[in-house]
Amino acid sequence: MLALLDCVLGGMAPAHPTRTYRYVEDRRPGESLASMDNGAGDEYSIVFSSAGTYVRGFDHYSELNTYGQSDTGEL
């Protein structure tokens, strides 16, 4: 399901050869994990549990990504 959603939201782009999707049911008692890593610096993880859902993502082209910038915001 997540792979389909990623294709729809990602514009049906061809799959990157190193992209991996993973779903681990019962990663811990009462907790499941879904994740994607495209092998090019973009990834997300979603944890499902009885306490709620946690989503974390990283897009290396995002303007919010400050990796490699100086204190002035310059590269």
C-alpha cells in the first residue's frame, strides 16, 4: 500500500533501482514499522502503535535541509 501511495504522490516516476520498501509487523510488541529508502538520500519511516503513529521523513533537496550550509545559510 505504501509503495502505491509513494508512486501516486511521487508522480509515477520510474522506480529507482536502489529504492527499498519495508514493512515489519510486530517490530516490537504492539508496534509496526513501514519505511522507504530510495538510495539517493531520501527516506521515511512510519511507526504504528497503540499509542499513536509517528512519521519521520527526509528529503535531501528540501529547503529545510541545512546540511552543508554555513551559519549565514550559504553553501
